[in-house]
Amino acid sequence: MGEKWVLMKTAQTPTNIAVIKYWGKRDETLILPVNDSISVTLDPAHLCTTTTVAVSPAFQQDRMWLNGKEMSLSGGRYQNCLREIRKRAREVEDKERGIKIEKKDWEKLHLHIASYNNFPTAAGLASSAAGFACLVFALAKLMNVSEDESQLSAIARQGSGSACRSLFGGFVKWIMGKEDDGSDSLAVQLVDEKHWEDLFIIIAVVSSRQKETSSTSGMRESVETSSLLQHRAKEVVPKRTIQMEEAIQNRDFASFAKLACADSNQFHAVCLDTLPPIFYMNDTSHRIISYVEKWNRSEGTPQVAYTFDAGPNAVLIARDRKAAAQLIQRLLFYFPPKSDTDLDSYLLGDKTILKDAGLEGLEDVKALSPPPENGSAQKYPGDVSYFICTRPGKGPILLSNDKLALLDPETGLPK
């Protein structure tokens, strides 16, 4: 076996947003949750992690680069994922290049990993979910692992809980499981991304700064101090999960919106019920909730559902494109870009919605009239950093185009 070869795989994995929240672990090491959760996978064209993994006998140690910066792999979560996936590695042969890796060789061979998020890391947009899912998916392909996505999700879960839900597209359920070893705590796809194609998703990135209380420590404190969390896990979520699955299957938006908003609000109530209290939402988050609630009520049936993860960013799910166009008009009325920002860099992702909303440029935004359902016409320029327009999307894929790899095929180092 020549000492110079480098074998690589590159994968792309979406992020996901929970509509029934995961908050609280019953086992910190294995990352086992206190309740089931349900999420929607976001279109990887707009939000995803790309990861290249490489193996070579020339590598001296396992190394990782995130967004171009070298990171330590010594953390328990990375080590758990690497150990579990190496355990399942099988023989790999590239006849063309004369490379053969026996099952037992994987224990001695070192890996290089490069990962890139096309959105801010640790800003409450589930970057760790996409990251660990992508790492596990890419390594499984590199090592010729036979496990299916659900079984791989149980490994990704040990990196970041919500990562298990990023191994599928569409709507995904993370089953909490009963076993102490976590073998039955894994993700399953409820429906694929084509099941409910009407939905349109707008994310208001209120702040792309790292949050003050990380999800990991926040969850631990909630489990230890919040009696509301215990009530939520035992009494509320089991019923709500069944209702949410039903709403998704039936494409029943009114029920979906009611459940998603209620669950988001209860998750943030648990954060407030924690000692010391955790504040993930800010004034802008609260304003957005108020605008959506007033609009939904004035229409008589919900047009938009809102959900907030552990951060101030609003994820707004519109029932269809028409509602999304009306929503973007409202959002841009209240949160116009600052005078030095153009519309093109203020609204990312699927920009076609601007045309539906009749907005060609900043002049059209300035000309928007105040939404009739809200008494106030006060504007808050600068309070939203930018918007991302997206939709439910597909699960992880392997990228066959070598140009998209993040590592050099000769050296195995970042390009």
C-alpha cells in the first residue's frame, strides 16, 4: 500500500428547526432527551454544512478545520462520534488507484475533516445539528458503513442531540427511546420534503452573535431547576407530538400553527422557569410574535406559525407563497434595512418571494403602507440583521464533484 494516497468523500447536510422542541437530557453523555421532538428540515440550498473527510497513511493525527480555522477534536462529543463510526467501518477498495483498506486498518489510520457552514455558527440556527450530522454521514460513506440513516442518527445524536434529525429531509421525529444505552433513541422521517410543498419559511436573523447561555448548559440548568420542564415532558409533549404528527400528515396548517407557536412559547417559558432564568428572546423577537399573532387573529385563521430555538431568531412558517409574500411585506415594513444596506444582501435565499410581494428595490420597501391589523406604524431599522427565505428541504447528499471538496486531494489539507 503506497504511503502517499488520500481517499476523500464530501457531503452536504441540511439544518433543521424543531416545531416540537427538544429541551432537556435524561443522560448527558449519551445525549438522551426527556421527550420526543419533531422538526422540519430546511432547504440545504440556503442553509447547510458541507464536510469533506479524508483518510491517508500519511496523516499523523486526526485533525479538523471549521470554516477554515483548525479546531481541537479532543472534545468528548467528537470522540464519541469518531469512535462509534470507526467501530462500524468496513473494508474499502479503490481498484483504479490500487488502494485497499482492511476493516482492522481503520483503527490505525488518521482522518482529516474540513467543515463549512453557509450561515453563522452558534447563532441559534442549529449549526451544530447540521455539522455533526454531516460529519457522521460523510464518515459513514468514507468507511463503507452499512447502517441506515436512522441507525446513523443514533451516532450523530451523540455529537449534538438535534443532529439526529438532520439525517432526513422533510419532517422528522426524534424518538426519545426507553433503553439506558440509547440504542432506541433515534430519528425517523415522518414525511419527505415533497409532502407539504406549499410551506414557505422566512427566518429573521435578529442577531448572529454567539448566545450568552449555550444550549448545553441551559438545558442542564432547566432539568435541575424547572418544575415546568418536568410537567412539559410528562404531560404536554406526548399528547402534542401525536397532534403534530396528525397535522403534518393532513397538511392541516391551522392545527400545525397552533401547536408550533404554543410549543415554542412553552419552551421559552421553561427557560424563564429555570434558575437563574434564561432569556433567549429579545424585544425584537417579542415584537415579531405580537405582529404575527395580531395578523393571524385578524385573518380568522393562521397564516403564519412562529418558532424560536435557543436564541432570538424568528423562524416563520407561512401556510403558502401568498401568505409568505404578505408576511415579507409586513416584516420589511417594520424592520426595513438600514439606509446603507441594499435589499439583495438583506434578503438571502429564495429571493423570488420579493417579486410575489411586488418589491423590486428599497423604494418599494419605503412605499409599503402599515399593516391594517396593527395600530402602530413604528419602524425598527437595524433590529434585524437579515432575512433568509427558504422551504422544507431534502436530507444529506454526497457531492461527487471534486471541485466542491474542502480538502486538497493531494495533501489532504484545506484548500
